[in-house]
Amino acid sequence: MDYPMFPCGDCAATLQIGDRICEEVNRTVVSVMSALQEAAIPGVRELVPSYGAVCIHYDPELLSYNALQNRIQQISARQPVQGGGNDRPAVRIPVCYGGDYGPDLAFVAEHSGLTPEEVVRRHSAGQYLVYMLGFLPGFAYMGGMDESIACPRLTSPRSRIPAGSVGIAGSQTGIYPLASPGGWQLIGRTPVKLFSIEGTHSTFALSAGDRVQFVPVSPEEYRKLEAGV
């Protein structure tokens, strides 16, 4: 775990793992996260992964920056980190494409020189890697999309996007877990709840390192899944 560490204010630090968006770096980020979680360093409050780094939030009254750095060096000496894959099965996400659920599907198809049906086929054909959560609680930035359906963001973001909307921005795809503003091209929607709060406990359906498989469903199937039938 011999990675440069930088302070982020007086109660957080960043371990810089890499400077590229790629699966190899992401696997190492996830492995570093696992090693730190297993170490359970007293004073560490939260670990937040990103494309190429892990942000460590800590309580400065319990743990100083220098002490944190020393503990990480000790962990590294005992347990060298090696990037490994996630052996959990892919999370299957049902999606109703097009129509009111995916108002930008026609634009993505025109931009790609494909039919809407072919965009759906290509978008749902492979598995996606969750690189990180951000922007909104539970918003998963996913890579691995077919480059032929890559599409730029909207020139003017929408003021409100329904929760569950599946979008494309550049060569990434993602799902809006909550109703919010946004500028991604919307091609479908899922009835699956990606983020929920019960009391003081938050639940996330996806985590960094997960694999996702989109499964096309009809409007009728979507409504049944939404109603829990």
C-alpha cells in the first residue's frame, strides 16, 4: 500500500492509487478499501473510493494525520495490496427502455447511427463495472459501455429527472437513485431502489467494484416490479 497520501483539510486524507479510469486501477482501489476496512483503524470514520483514490475521513481528536500515515505504512508492511476482481455475481437491474421512461433514446440512436432497438441491445449486452458512487447518494458511475453508443451530455441539463432513470454521458452509464437535476441522456428507467434511508441507516444497492447487468423489460413488467407484484 505504498501510495502517496495527501491531507484534505483537517479531518480527511487521500490515498492516490492511480491517475487513470481503468479496471486495473479500480480493482486496486477496492482492494485498498478492503485492507483498510479489515484493519479497522481507531478514529477512521469513513472510507470513500473514487476512480483512482481512497479518501479516508477520520476524527482528528482521536487520530492525527501523521498517526494515520504511520498506521497505513504498518498495514502495508504486513499486507501488501494486490488488485483483485470481485467474484460476486453481477447485479441484475431491470430497465424499461424508451418512451416516457427513456426520452433521449431516439437521440442516442440518431447520434450513433443505429436504431433504438440496437442501442438497447448494445446497452444491455455486456456487464458494467461500478467505479465509484458520487454526485448523489447511490449514484453509480459505470464503465464498460459499448463505445458505439457513447453520447455527449445534454447542452442544457433538466431541472428534474425521475428516480431510477438510466442515462449515458460520454462512454459511461449511470442510474439516478433520486429525483434530481441532471444532464445525462436518458434511455430508460428501472423500478429498483438504489438508495434508501431507514432512521439513521442508509442502504445502497451498488458499491464500487460491483458488476451490473441491465435486463430489458416491457412497460407492463416495469409497472408490476414497481408495484411489487
